[in-house]
Amino acid sequence: MASFCSRRHFFRANAFSLGSLALPWLLSRDGVIAAPTKPFTGSESFDLSKKPPPRFGQAKAMISLFMIGGPSQMDLFDPKPQLTKYHGRQFPGEIKYDNAAEASSKVFGSPWKFAPRGQCGMEISELLPHLSEIVDDISLIRSMRTGVNNHGQSVWALHSGRSIGGRPTLGSWLSYGLGSETQDLPTYLALTSPHGQPLMNNENWTAGWLPAVFQGTMVRPVAPHILNLDPPAYLPPGGQQRQLELLNKLNSDHHAQHAGDSDLDARIQSYALAARMQTAAKEAFDISGEPASIRKMYGLDQDHTRDYATRCLIARRLVERGVRFVQVLNQGQSWDHHGSIRGELPNRCREVDQPCAALVKDLKQRGLLDSTIVHWGGEMGRLPVLQNDGGPEKWGRDHNTYGFSTWMAGGGFKGGCVHGETDEWGHHAVKDIVNHYDWHATLLHLFGLQHDKLVFKRNGLDATLTDGQPAQVAHGLLA
């Protein structure tokens, strides 16, 4: 049976109708119908329908509190008395500097004190008093390693498995492997800072060469977090719904003529999702109904924590409603303290410490921590020597990707656990090393996925997140 009308006839008859022009305008804007025709890839299509993992996985969702720039491990998580003992003296080993022009070989002892915290006795810096309250719920990894000594390459390694760009990120792989728990919200969301975009912008949430439907969705950092959720005021009751039904019919006809075009498929699915989000998204991002006790626990009542507290609270609300993966990202590379670390590191900690700890507490009291992984960390740590040797107020630390710290909570990670060690200087990981690909293998394991079995066919080859690297699950981190 012929279609009820051709696309050409419809556009000719409704040249000035907003509803009739919405799809082609959106597709043109997104570069889909304006792009050269792609070769057909077959009839396979991809969607976000929920997929059971091959085996039981305790984790159902993940919130990544990613601190781009490189938090200093020996000032926050990894106390090194040797640095204090030899402060100001010549470092006896070899150092690989990122910025040789500002380099120094003088040992830099931490200006901050450490003390055992919690029942487990985990040593944590005085800069993180709120984290100290939840140490019995976290796994602290002191032996992270990427071995690629610059920001971009190390961010790529931790997000997408290799130190090169253009690859799918962890959130996209989880979306591909497990689908979505909700049909009313995107399954992968990035919450950026109101002060500016993160280093490398949308490369932090790209789907790479996975089908575009698995791309992360960036949320505006200020309200309204997603634009255009309300229908135009001039539409009569039911008018928008009739437009959407018509567009759905047009979409279906158009898609039938271009089977196998994953970009087109993803765009059509995203427009359909946008319609469903009109109610769900506004409710999810509206924190006004949260109790005063919760708002105070996160730090919404304080100027210095309000921004990060808001995003952490929204992240909890999102996973509570079935979102699979949420990134909370800082501005630029604001943890990159090549200089003035004595003033800047306390400021960064003060902004995020209370909201991050509150997120873990809140998930736990709601029964969500067992199924939600919380990650805190950056793409690198810092060196044990001074940079910018122009006086104590100018001192900083250069990059170090050979041994740094990060912490995990929930989703099957062991609480009160310290995993791995760096050498006596905090420079190189030397025991129970967790490379970025081991970290990925461990995360996928907790979601019920096997890192070398979660495969996407690319150019006739099996592509994976770990892609042939000697990845091992870090069983010492598991509960």
C-alpha cells in the first residue's frame, strides 16, 4: 500500500508549517541530510532497549566525578614521610618532566597533614575532612597508571581505553552493552561546569565509532538544563501531540528508505526521546522539592559548594530514575597545579569535598550504593618535586601518570580498602598496579560484562574497550 502522501507533496503543501519542517531542519542542522550519502551498512539497527548482561552484575549505574587536571596524590591520598624528610633537597632519582622550563629537582614535602580515618584507618589529608567520614565505604587505589604524561592522552586513556582520540568512551560502551533502564531520559549524561567547558569538550562523552545513539548528552550547567522542553504557547491543547504523531510517521517512512544509516537512526531516536523528556527531564532536574536536610548535607546552602553540590544531587536523581552513566566535569583542567598549589589545591578540595561525600552517603541511605559505582579522580597525579621554584606561594607540581590515586565506592567495590602502593617518593606505582585498561576491565566486570567479549564489529575486526591490551580484573578491589 502506498504511503498516505509523499515527502515532496507534504513539504509543498505545508511549506510554512513548523511541525512539517521540524525533522528536515533538525537533520540538516545536525549534518545528516546535508552530508554525502554513506554506503549502506546492512539492515542492522541499534537502540537503547535494556539488555541483560551475560552474567550477574552488581552495578547498574555509574557516576564519574572526573577531576580533569590531575589532583596531587601525595597531598591528598598517599602520604609520603620521605618527601617531608628530604624537603628542599635534591631528588636522588630520574624525573620525567612535562614542562622542563619550569622544572626543579628539589623534593617538595606536602604542606598538609595526614591522619588515619574511619574504622579502617585509611590515611587521608586534612584537605578532605568530608571524605574522611566515608572512608569505610570507599576503595582507594594508590597505584593508578596510564603512562602517557599529558592531559589529553591520559584523559583519552581513562575515558576510552587508548591514548588516542576518536574512540568510544566508557559511558558509550556501557550504553551499547546494557542499553537503558529508562525510556524517558538519555542513558548517558554529562554535567558540565557553569564556569566553562571541560578540557577537550565533547571528546569526554563521545561515542567515537560506535553508533551515534550511544553518544553522551551534555546538559546545560544552569537552568533550564535542557532547552525547548515546553511546547510553544500558541499551540492548542493536543496540537503538539498531533504534530509529533505526524512527524513519527514521516520519520518511519524516511528511515525505511535509508536502512542501515546509524546516524539517521540515532537522530530519529533522539528526537523521539526529546518528546518523552518534556515531563521526565524537567522533574529530574528540579531539586526544589528536596528536603532541607538533603540540601544542607550536599552544601547547597554555601556559596563555595553550591555549584558542585547541585550537580552531585542531580546526578543522584538521574541514576535514581534509571540513567546508566553520569559524568560530573570541572571547568577546563582546574586541578592542574603547576604553580600556587598551596592556595589553589585547598580551594578545589573545598568546592567538591562535601558534595562528593554527601553523594555517597545519600546513595547509601537510599539503598542505591550497592548498585551504583561512584568514581572520584583525574587523569594523572603530580610529581614529588617542586615546579616554579620562586618562593612557597608559587610552588607547584608537574604531571605524573606513572603512579597516582583515585577512589571508588559502591557497585561491588570493597569498602575501607587501600589497594596498591607507589614508591617511597610517590612517583611510580610499584605494587598491585592498576593500569587504565585494568580499571576498565574491573568496571565492566562489576556490570556483568567481560572486557574482551563486549565487542563491536569495526572494519571486519572485533573492537573492544580494552582492545587487546593485557587487561586484568583487579579482584583485590572487589567486595
